[in-house]
Amino acid sequence: MSIIWTTKTLYLAHSRSILLILIYLVICCCGWMPDTYTKIVNGIGKIKTTKFIGNSTHPDHFIVLYQDNTTVLLGGRNFVYNLSVFDFTERKDNKIEWTSLDPDSEICLLKGKSEDDCQNYIRILVPLPDNQILVCGTNSYKPLCRYYTAKNDEYVSVKDVDGRGTCPYDPEHNSTAVFSNGQLYSATVADFSGRYPLIYRDPQRTELSNLKQLNGPNFVSSIPFGEYVFFFYRETAVEYINCGKVIYSRVARVCKNDKGGPYQSADRWTSFLKTRLNCSVPGEYPFYFDEIQSTTDIISGKYGMEDDVKIIYGTLTTPSNAIGGSAICAYSMRDILAAFEGTFKHQETMNSNWLPIPEDKLPEERPGKCVRDSRVLPQNIVNFVKSHSLMENAVPAFFGKPILIRVSQEYRFTAITVEPQVETLTGDKYDILYVGTDDGRVLKVVNIATSSQAKAIVLSENVILPNNAPVKQLKIVPGSGNIIVVGRDEVRLANLNHCSQMQTCRDCIMLQDPHCAWDYHNAVCENIDNITSRLSFVQDIKHGDEERCRIPPSGNKKIPIYKNDAVNKITANTISEDGNGDGGDKSRNSKECEDAVESNEIPTGCAVQQRLVIAGTLHFVLFIACSLCLVFGFVAGYFISKRFQPQPQYPNSPFIEQHNHLDRLTPRANKSVNLNVPQNPPPKKDNLDVSKDLNIASDGTLQKIKKTYI
């Protein structure tokens, strides 16, 4: 019985818990909305795209090698494809074919690699003076670089050079390269197994097997800036090794004029330093997004400040075995440079904590600083950089926190690109970000930044690549609204301009897209990049306030907001190009409504009044619905608790207890006590001995004793 009792009790508690959860969800649904939501969601096939497939039977591992205003060069399997940025038309005459030699392919197969691995995947292309280009490929796990020269609209091979340290062995290795000041900087691996990473510029490189410099890095991007070249990557944090294993995002730098150190350090960097990138939700215990996935190029803007600020956007995620979270953080180059001017970290012994080094223990000349000739540096400074390349201060997020956070088990951010400083009708400028995910989506985001904070608005979420293929790379086609979406085996050209989908002024304004503005004259949502005169257009990017639809661009006439295309046409016909009413073609009701709006009086039958009545009705219905949900929840809980209320184990126990109490209150003098015990039943073994001399008091003591034993 106790088990049944416990089961019923648990079931009742469980039912009440479910009921309370349902009531809570109803309240949340009625009274709470997320801060950041997606305004437009387009599934697969909703966005028209132009697809390019280089090899339909084998993997290509595409990558954008080079892009200008008319051309995009794609690196793939044994080919460099030349495409038009406007319609992805392939220019087959300018295609470069470069396959691995048979001996290289055979050796690759003997080392245990597959036939698809033992191909030449083009990873690097650098334009050079005198109509030359430098192309590097994996070459069947034996990296090779080749110089080409243009002759009669064809590229002719000039010479081959060793590509180890410049080009990766595996097309899926996370590597990066950048060409600056006539030299190629690369970050990749230096061996067949991929165990020895390095940052390389012939002949300088990072230390081999020095975990304090590079500890299992995944390189993301490389960017030249000023007298430095910066490398962004993620790696196992050596300063956290005594507490476990964790991945940190890093930014490292080397000097462009670094010529190596003296003597045995001639082929080593003397200026290599690195620090952590901090992308976290602030608080007493910050929540970190520690794994950087991609970055944009450096862009310049005011962002609510007086002077221009140079920033870089990056996508960062949580670990793969943690809560699925992604974030976009911005970092200013000023903060990055300041972090490298701070203190250095130091570990006294192998098991010691990493602590900042006091300034009095640093060498006289600051380590890692760019000098005229690094080959004459003192050996103690070179050794210090080799063992103390990690900085104490992390680079903070530019706006103090991520500008966008997405927590989802469906996807994570993988790639990002930016259309910087898109100018609006008012002269304000905003950055438009395009973010790729690991399931084929591309998010269009606008960063509305002020001097105190940044606010990201997700304009649209679009599935571009089929079969949940991850987005590997994103590129902007300037001036056209087109985006190049790169997957492993296909590349698509997509237009993410949604102005034509907005049918009303309200929808166009509330979209908050810097590209879109409402045209009062033609009653359409237009792309402002395609217009010549902006007199009849209106938009509101900061607030998306639909009230702007009431005020034409001239500002001297207020009109109501209409909800359908037919009324939009009427509105367009009753307003002249300069914003003034014609008066001749207006109907009587339209005239009354406009005059009423100007005088803040709303007569019966106006569209404004209908809109206000509808809005008030919706608020009233919403309040009644929430109230009914609460009442229904409490009533249902009451009946469920009554239905499953457990019965007592002894249903007659209250009556027995009451009967005993009544017996005790009855006077004993009026009761007769029968001491005769029947002889038929066998005598019981107890403490009552019949032969014992019992002293029976007149107050009924024996009766009490007998009742107790009975």
C-alpha cells in the first residue's frame, strides 16, 4: 500500500508541475518577445541563385582566390576557374589547368591517401607585376607553387618552386595567406601529417614544436595593417593547461621588416607576439564565445564617434560539445595595438601559474617592437620573445559585448563578410553584414551603432546551399547586392535585396534595410542604389518607425497609413510629386480624413480611425486571452488534483478513533464488566494470568486495562 501511496503522490506532484509549466508558457507567450528576431525567413529555393559546379562527380573544395569588379577566380580540383561576377558565366579560355604529375600522385597513394586526396587543389593565387601570377596547390600532398605569365590571353607556366610552408597539404586544412609589400605571408602546416604549424615568410618562421608560440592552431585569416601583418586563429590555450584543456581565440602579429635574429635565429621571427580575443557576454561570470571562425577585412567608420575608427568583425562560437551558441564581435585596430603594448605573461616553472611580468624585469628595449634591422638585436631580447610571446591583456570587444548572439542547436556561424558604410537618405552610414552558417544559411544583418552601444538587426535568414552544406566563404559583389556563397562542391551567386518583397510603406520602413526606401510617388519599395532622385523617398533605419509613412518627404502634409495596395494607389494619386495635395481628384471622405489628421480629430469612416480601433481591439483580445488562460489553468489544476487525490489507507479510521474517545467519556459506573472467559477457544499466551489475584478498584481500573489490551 505504501508503494501505491507513493506512486500516486509522485504522479499528483508531476501533474501539478506540468500544469504550472503550461501556465508559465502561456504567460510567456502572451507577454514576452525576443530582443532579436529574424524579419524575413526564406527557405531553400525561395531565393533565386546562379549555381556553378566545376566538377559534378568529385569534390572540388572551392575557394575564392581573387576578385575584382568584373572577375572572380575560383580555386578547385586541378583548375583555376574564371567567372564573371555579374552572372557567373565561365570564361573557359582563361581557365588554368594544373594537374599533379604521375610520380607525385603514385607516392601520395602509397602513403595511404585516397584518389580524391591525391589531386592538386589550388589554394593560393597572387597577382604579380609584369602580367605574372603565383599559384600554389596541394599537388597530391606535396605542396608546389608555380609562376605563370600571360601571353596572348593565355597563362603559360614559367617555373615551379617548393610550396611547403606556403600552401597546405590537405585542402581541408585551415590555412591563410596574404601578399603584402612584395612578400607572401602564410600560416599553415609544414609536414604531411599536419602536426607542425607555422607562420612563414621566406625565410622567417615561428619556432618548431614550441607550444608557447603555436599550440594546435586553426588559422582563420591574415590581414596587413600598418607596419604589421596580423593573423587570426584559434588554438589550445597554453596558459590554461594546468586547469584542463580549452580553446582560445588569438590574434598574432609580426613586423613586415623583421629580418630574423642574429646567429642561429636568422630564420626565426624576432617580433612574433600574440594575445587573446575576448568575445563574451559581460557579467560577474562572463559567458565566452572562444572559438573564432572567420573575420572580415578592416573597414573604417565613425560608429557614433567624431573620428573614424578602423574595426574588424569576427564570428565566434562556443565549443562543439557545449551549448550551441554563435556571436558576432567587432574589434578596433586601436585596441589590438594597445593590447600588444601591455604586459607580458610568464610561467616560472612547468606547473606554475601564468602571471604578468613586472616592468622592472623586462629588457631595456621592448621585445617584439619593430626595429630597423632585427639582425643586430641583443640575444637576450630574441630569447625573451621566443619564450614570452603571450600578452597579458586580451583584446576587448569594440562595443563592450557581441553585437549579435544566436543560441541554436540547428546551426553555428562559419563565415562573414561586410558591405561597409552603406549610406542612407539622411546621410547616415551603416554596416551590412552577411553571415554564413554550417547548414547552408546566409543571414543579412545591419549594425546600428551609436557612441554607447551597437544593435544588430537580422533582416533576413536565407537557405542558399542545399542538403545542409556548410558555407565555407562569403564575398560581396560591390554595387549589385549580390553575394558569392562558397560551399565545398558548389558556388552560388545570390541576391539578398528584399525591397521588392515589401508591398506597403509600413513593411518597407519596418524592414530597416539601408538599401530600401519607400517611394511615395510610385507607392513601391525601391532599392536606393538604383535611383537618381531621392525627393519622394522615405526610410527610418534606426527605429523602423511606421509613423514616417504619415509624413511625405516635403514634411508639410500628413497622411494615414494604408494597409492594402488599392488604397496605396489612391494615396499616390492624391499626392503630387512635391508632397502637396492636388485637391481636384480627392474624394470627399479622403479630404475629410486628411484634414482630420492635421487637426488631430478623427471622423467616422477614416482609415486612421479604423486602424486605431483594430489596434485597440487586438490589445483587448490579447488581454482577455491571457486572463482566460490563467483561469482555465487554475480550474484544470483543481480538477486534476481532485481526480488523482489518493484515498487513505484505512478509510474507517476516523470513525474508530471517534468511537474510542466516546467510550472514554462514558461513565464507568453504569457499565458492567464480564470477566468470564469462554472455555471453547484455546487460551491465549499473553501477560494476563487468570489465576492471578486482581485487585479490582471501584473506579473501573480493570475495565481500562482490559480495554487497552483488547
